Amino acid sequence: MAVAVAAPAHSGIYAPLTYRSPVPLPPGTLVRVPLGKREVLGVVWGAEPEPEPPISSTVRDIAGLLGDAQAGTASNASESLPPLDEHWRALISFAARYYQRALGEVALAALPPQLRTLNATQMARRLKRLHAGTHTPSEAKQEPAAQAEGSATQKTLSADQTLALTRIEQENGPFLLFGTTGSGKTEIYMRAAEKALAQHERAQVLVLVPEINLTPQLEARFVERFGKAMVVSMHSGLTSAQRLAGWLAAHTGHARIVLGTRMAVLASMPDLALIVVDEEHDPSYKQQEGARYSARDLAVYRGKLVGAKVILGSATPSLESWQQSRPTAEGGNGRYVRLAMPRRIGAENADQGLPRVRRVDMSRQPRGALISPPLLTAIGERVARGEQTLLLLNRRGYAPVLHCADCGWKSECTYCSAYRVFHKIDRTLRCHHCGFTERVPRACPSCGNLDIGTIGRGTEQLEEHLAELLASALRPDGSPARIARIDADSTRGKGSLESQLAQVHAGEVDVLVGTQMIAKGHDFRRVTLVAAINPDGALFSSDFRAPERLFALLLQAAGRAGRDATVAAASEMWVQTHHPTHPLYEALKVHDYPAFAESQLNERAQAGLPPFAHLALLRADARSQEAAQAFLRAAAHEAQTTLATGSETQAAFEHTTWYPPVPMAVQRVANVERAQMMIESPSRAALQRVLAACQPLLHRLRTTPEHRGIVRWIMDVDPLAV
């Protein structure tokens, strides 16, 4: 039988390995098999013909079934765990093939790690606990109706919501739910989930969110509507035991609704009927380590594979999804059904209830001002009225760089080509790439100067500065203004994010400072003012996606203001910029995402960039930059001499463009030099054929004496950053 195992990436083992079993086992069965001197978890992928006698003598036996340390039997396999179904295996096969990774690597990464360590007794105990602690599917089917009466169900749907739900029910999709912030997209998700669950007693729903910090809020709403027994979460913030429990509940059908981050798209859900991808534009859906898959794209493929409806929701859709939903007459291909919800709940027109956007020209403000005087006045007015303010500064720490004005020393990282960030709270210099941390020196390490200064500002400095500026600001009850900060540093402790968000929702915070963590998905009912402190950096980035990301971030941040209809009229979004007339800010001022998207798509069409072309990055890590680039140049030369003359690959190779290797933006991380080479093609099929043909070439190159200094090489298909 063929068994998929997680072989090391450098091994070149991309296909399942052949093992022998004393009894037939159905595909999808989890087994333990010997691999080298180890015993590893594997997935039976199918039956294999008997190999030739010389090879047959070397085929090893499986060590046992999952949960059975001894050689298992077919009966205890069925009693322990159902096999992974055909649709799941097809999804894994596609992901491995498209993203150029080993089948076993993708398959085993999709399973909870604790599965690899369970014995028979432990597995039986967990399955018994699962059956005892949850409803059967037929019992769970009745739960939505029982819960709905006392829940926070929106009693009356808006006209936009009604039309969207009707089309979701009547058409096949996939659907792009283009709804402005506050238009009620979450209610659409829950109503669509209710319909999907009611159609079949075992139907399941998968809801994806971009980041862990959005999971508790959405989970609370789904639990309130559907009941705790039906809902499980899947994300990397859970313990190993929690991840296993959630996976088992989904795999066995006990969990009807799964909420999770990108990893959940590969969860085993045998009766999947609906997939929702909330904030589908978010770059967090693209995995950046290992198999670099896009959860959004795999969700669309999985929906087509199993016949499930797919809803992609966003107020600022990705340009790829926007292009897919453009009617053919507008230059798109219309593969997605676009559902527009331009009005906030309770608004009579598209403009009503949206925050007013103000642009502050920082060149006219006092030199070196972090917060302009007009913005400070506006914040004070909100504090006095008992309203909340969000300040967005997408840079954590106190200052990005510590420097000496006398000799020019800067806080460079010893191991990376980047600067260590100054964190004033614990007086450390911390590299955000490799984690190298040192105490702040008392004097300049280079010249001994005691007067070391900072360059740039981070959220810690903004929080400290605000405390000084708002020292005299008083709340309606006469107490001083309360300031809080939410970023990756302040939420490091377990449960700290949830407690801080609870304080904001309870009105215990007047001014919230944070990174992009506070700009997405949160329903802050008391916020009437949102301000972007220093967003200009992305306007002139070398990354062609930077304007798209900036516009999405600012429009999403603006959507945190005025979500309560009683304060919507006074809500504002302030942007402090040195380029107030930039076209991006002009579109932001009138909340015109379609106009911004059209202008960006026109630019990309002229430049031949995605979604009008398809990209892949070949990356190499080595001990020197020269070695990394030499490997990439050798790969391009080998492809030129081999693929360009092969009968099967010549046509595909002619449709690809290979660019010279260059250092990555941060070219050294943890003392490893990094380089990349871009491969471009107008044809996705041609690019895939060339990438697949390159795999054996790259493995062979890495073993040659002149390229043994290569630490690793990586293929990134459809990269987000180039």
C-alpha cells in the first residue's frame, strides 16, 4: 500500500512510500510506519501493485494502526477512528501539487501534532470523552432554533442583507460578499450557516478568520446563536490537547461549526456544506512557512471539490477576488458572484453612518509633532464626552532604531541585516526577525557617548506621549483619561488579549493605541474617532501590493468608528500625512473602494502583474549571499538547458520569464543569507508545469560539491511579497 509520510524537505521524497500490511486497509487510515530508524505517523493513500521481487524483499511492514502499538487489525481500526475521506485526500493532493510541496508534508501538517504520540488507550479515552460530551448530529440539528429566541439575532434584515441571502440560497457561487464595515456581514454568515445546517442532519460549516485575536469574538457570537456543543475552534493558540479535541470533533461529525485561522481550511470535515472566509483580503491567510498555501484559495477549491457553497467576505476585497467577480464586459471573467452591501445597518444610503475622513497635512504642523494639535483637541473632546478613540501606528516598540549622533552607531542586529527595536518598558534592544535581545547599553558601544537617541516612533512611545498630552483631560465623571495599548508585545501573555479587549468593550479605556491588530473585525461600539498616525511609508514601497494593503488597512480601521447608530453622525477618521492629495487618500476620503480597485487593476494590467500574470519565487538560503545567488543562477541555467529542449516542457518554458536573482529585502536572518529569483508567466498551467519539472533539478543541484553551502531552497507559489 502507498502511505504518505512527512519526510524531510531535503530528502526529495514527494510521493507516498510503499509498505506492506497483513490485512487490507481503506485509504485514509492512519498508521504507524518505520522511516529510517524512526517510527512515524502516516496516512494510507491507496493500494499499490505488488513490486518486482528484488524490490519486494525490501518493502517494510507497517508497525501498526493509530492508537495500536502492536500490529493492528482491521476491526480495531474501525473502532478507533474513521479513515480520512476521499475529498480530504483530494484537497491535500491538490495543495501539495499546486504549492510544490511533498504530499506527506502537507498531509501530516494538516493533522494535530498530538495524534503522533497517542497509544490505543489514550485514543480510546479521547473518543469516549468526545461521544459522552457532545450531542449526536440529529440532536444538534434542533439546537439553532432553541437558541435563537434568546440570542442576539438581528430581528429584521436590511434590504441589502435580504437580497444577499436570497442570492446565496438560489445560486451556486462562489460569492464575494462586498459589504462596507458595519453592513452586517457576520449576520449573513450566521443565517447562511443556519440554512446549511438545516438542510442535512450531518451538515458542517467552516468559518475562517485571518487572525487568532478575532476568533474569541466570533466564537462568542456563534456559540450564543447555535450552542456551545456545536462549535469548536482551531488555531495555533490552543494547547495540543485542545487542538486534538477540536479536530476529532470535526472529523467525526460531532462539531457542526468549525471556526479557525488558515490552518482550519485543511481540517477533516466529512460533511462540509458551507465555507465562509471572513476578511478574505487579509495577507494572514497566506502561510509563510513550510507549505506556503493560501487558505482563501484552498477554500474556494475545497468548496468546488465537495459541492459546498463558499462566501468570501470583505469591505476591501483582494484585487484577485475583485477581478474574479468583475463581469466579463468589465474585463473580468465573472467566476465569483459579487454581492454588494454598500449601506451600514440602519442607514438609508451608502454614505450615511460612515465616518468622515479628515486629512491632516503634517508639513503644516509643528516640526517633529507626533500628534497634531487639531487631532489632540479632537481626542480631548471625545474623552470629555465619554467616547473612545483608536490610534493606529503599525510599528511596535518604543523606537525602531537607537543611534549615536556623534559616531553614527545604530542598533543593528548582530545576526540579521536589520535594526534591533528599542523597547523602553523592559529596556531592551530586540530583533523582530531572529529574536536576539540585549539590554540597552548605558553608552554608545562604539564611542562611549552617553547621549544615545532614538529614530522613529513606535506604539510604546505613542502611548507614553499621549499620557503626557492628555494629563489634564477628564472623563464625564471627572476621572483622568485612561490609555491602553494593544500590540504583539502587550498581548504576549495567555488571556491578555481577551482581557484587554473586554476592558475596551466595557468602556474602561478612553484611548486605545495599537498596531493593525486593532483595525480588523472588532466591534467597538463606543469608538467615534480613529486616527492613522504615520501611514505614508507604504505609499512609496517597492512592493507593488503595498498600496492595496494600506488602503485596506485604513478603510478597515475607519470602519471601527461609528458602528453604533447613536454615535455614527459624530464619527471621524483622521489621517496624518505629508501627502494629503495622494490618489489613495482621495479615494479613502469618499470610501470609494471600487474606484481605488479599478485604478490599481489598470496599473497592474499595464505592468503585467497579478492578477494578470502568475508569479513564483525561488528562494535560496546559504551561509553567504554569493552562494545563494550562485545556486539560483545555476538553477536558471539548468532549466534553460534542460527544460527548454524537453519535448514535454519546452512549450511551457517558453511562456515563462526568469528574472535575475537578487537579495531579499532583509537579506540576512539569524546569520543565514537569503536571495530570491522570480519566475513569471501569463499562464498558470505553464508556470505549474515548469515548477514541477524544476524539482528534481533543484534536488540534484543541492547535492553537487559547489552548492553544498546551501542551507535550504524554497518555492513560493503566488507570493504576497516580491
